[in-house]
Amino acid sequence: MLRRAGSISTREVEAAGELRRHLERAAPPYGGGGGGTGLAPHLCQPITDQHLRAARKLREASAAVGVVLWPVVLWVCLGGSVKGYAAQSRIREGRASDLVVSGMTRLADHLYGRAT
């Protein structure tokens, strides 16, 4: 919706997609088709270098975006809406939208360098 409104660009949308890929890669896979908690050790797959690299990229992105904006960036990148974030955080939708735009800009700047 923010993209259609022109509040964020394709660059920020692509940055959100890249962050989602890092989030998916950071979680080690579970055998046995289970995604539940408390799996027996023999059902878990080992953590690989790919998981560690993705976790490092997430930590770097979090540091670049900052502690105030990181929650809203995660919220939106994982499919949440601005309206939903505003309700959850008990802030005005306009404020939530401003936070999303700022956070996504910082994320894109971190991943791709500053926009010109």
C-alpha cells in the first residue's frame, strides 16, 4: 500500500524481500515435518554456515535500522500492516506510517547504500 501511495520506492520493497529471505535462512530446518517446539535432538538438523551468515546479516540490519525502527520494519516485512502496527503499538496510523517509511529507508540504505 505504501508503494502504491508513493511513500516508499521499489528499492525499499526489495529491501523488505531481502530481509524476509535472511529471516527464513536464519531458522534451522526441522526434520520430521515438525515445526513445533521441544523437538527431540535427533529430529533437528544442524545449524549450517548459511544459518550463521543469515543471522549475522539480521544483526547488522537491526543495528543499522536502530532499536526504535526495527520492530516496525520486522512487522511490515513479515506481512503486517501499518494499521495493525498502529493498533498494536497504540499510536496514530500516520505516525506508524512515518516510522515504516523511515525504517524501510534505513534498511534499504544499509543493504544497497544511500540513495542519490
